[in-house]
Amino acid sequence: MALRVTLVVILLTGFGLGQHQSLLPFESTVRAVGEDMKFTINRPSAPFKEISWRFKSVPVITSMGGENITFGPGYPGRVRLNATTGSLELLNLTLEDSGLYTVTTRLGGGTELSGQTALTVLAPISNVSLVASATELIEYHSSVNISCTASGSVATLKLYGAGYTMTATGSPGKISSELYSVNYRVTRRDRGPYTCEASNAVSGAVVRTLTLNILYGPDEAIMVATPKGPSYHSGSDITLSCSSESKPAAQVQWALNGTLLGRERPELRLENVQASQSGAYSCWANNSKTGRNVQSDRLYVTVLEDKGVPGLSGGPIVAIVISALLAVAVLTAILLIVQPFFKKRCSQDTKRDQSECLPRSPSRTLF
């Protein structure tokens, strides 16, 4: 685990010869629950005659040299002392091990040295939770509580999202381990995401995220015709589409002149349209979750019939045209055949009036 300086308190006392020596380094450490901690002192040049460690004025261990070692209550099996170097090792740390430790040594000649340092033991961050009081929210109707909680020695707890931040900071384990956010009459902009972040010196930041499920719409229903009208020739294909912002997606119904057509889909396809399909089209968008429904503006469609011979449909008209063309072709062929015959006959009969030999023009023959 990373070390972090939180507090340093060192008291140095020098006796004899007026010399001052620091027994403990200028530092303090942070450890996690369950780890071990080794306190190392700056060993003086002279050997120890006696060394003792205390925690909050409670004896931890004392060595008078050799095998003469005594333990304070609760420390047998939890501490190890190096009588040569004076270092102390504290095993399997608990939260209760946080506090001020003091070491005192007596050297030959009566010189006494001492020092103090602090140890902070933290429980790792765990059980970070971000919970909403409701799973389905309706825009402009629902309210929601968002709870950010964490376990462990929490030093900082943050809840942020949707444009705001709530923060609790302080001594690890001393601050509130729960933050609340209350949103009244939520809108779709309140959906998040939200973040719950808890941290301390031994765990770093532990994060949970949450996005609210906010149901909304349908908003304004917009209808579009493809191709763009409003006038169309009979036989054309027209596609009407209806769209609206909605969660979940809106159900769409279609109406012609205010009468529902029984079509329930975002697009209405009109194929081979006829004049009878002219009129004012509109669509209805409905969201069963929000209970909201909206109607589009009316879109007018005008289907123009192609003009023909009154009283005749397209089929007979086509037949008449084809028959007329065939008749013209036949008459033209006959004239081309008989014209040489008239020329030959007139050349043999000089007494006949030449005007009688001339073939009549096709126009005069036809009409």
C-alpha cells in the first residue's frame, strides 16, 4: 500500500553531554487493516542498556537486555522487537492501532533518548453503492432520491451528476458515509449519469455509476410526405412518415379526415393512389407508459385523375386510337397499289380528259 504523510510529531530529548539525537525518522505512515508496520529508529553509536515502546502511554514491549523482555497487555504474539537495532514490528494491524507511539532508550553512562511518531490505520473502502429510490420515472411527474454510501475509513465521499456535486470530506472514518440527492419532478436532463466516489489513502478512489430511466414524450408529432405534395397524379405511390421524441418509442395511428385507418406503424404507404384517397391525413403518437398522446398537424393530399374521353375508361380509349391508326395505314397502302394502274390507263386513252386520270388526293379520299 502507498504511504502517505498525515502527521509527524517528534520529540527529541538529549541527556548527558548536551547532545540531541533523533531516534525516529521525520515521517509518519498510513497502513491498511491487516498489514504489518515496522518502526525503525536511528540507532545510536552506544549500545542499549534498556529500550521500551509505548502506545498512548500504554506499555507495548520493554527489553532490559538479553532475554529480559516484557510485553504490555494484548501484545504478546503481535509485536517483535530487535534488541540490537531497537526496531519494533507490529503485526496484523487493526483500526485500534492508530495513534502515537513513543520509544525510549537508556545508554551507558545514563544517557536517555526518546522519540515519537504517529501511525494511522485505515479500513479499505468497500461496499460503495449508488441507488435510486425508483427504477422507472415519468418526466414532470416523478421524484427520486439518490443515495451514495460506502463502508471503510472514508476520507472523501462525492456524489455528482446532472450538473451538481455533493462532497463530504474530513478525518477518515469521521465523516458521513451516506449522501442523499433529492430530485423533484424530474426531466429527461436529470437522467445522469450519476457517480458515487469514495476514497482514502489506502484504497484510492472507488467509483459506482448510475443512469436514471426517465420516460418522456411523445413530444410534437411531425408528419412528412415523400414525395412532397400536396398534389399527386392518380397511380402515384406516396409515403407518409410520423415522428416524435418519446421513450419508449411512441405507438402511431393514422387517420384520414378524422377517421382512424387501423394502421399502427410509423409509416403509411399509399400505393397506386386514386382520387378517393384524397383528404386530410394526420397521425397520433401515444406513449402508454407516460399516458401522453399528441396529434400532428393535418397534411392534405389531393389526387388528380388523368382526363380522357367522357364516359370512357382508359381501356376503350386506347382501343379507339389503335383502330384509327390501323385504318390510316390500310388506306395508304391501297392508294399506293392503285396509283400505277391509273397512270397506265390514261396514257393509252388520249381522248379522255386528263383530269379524270389524276388520282384523288388522300385527304379528299379520307374526308
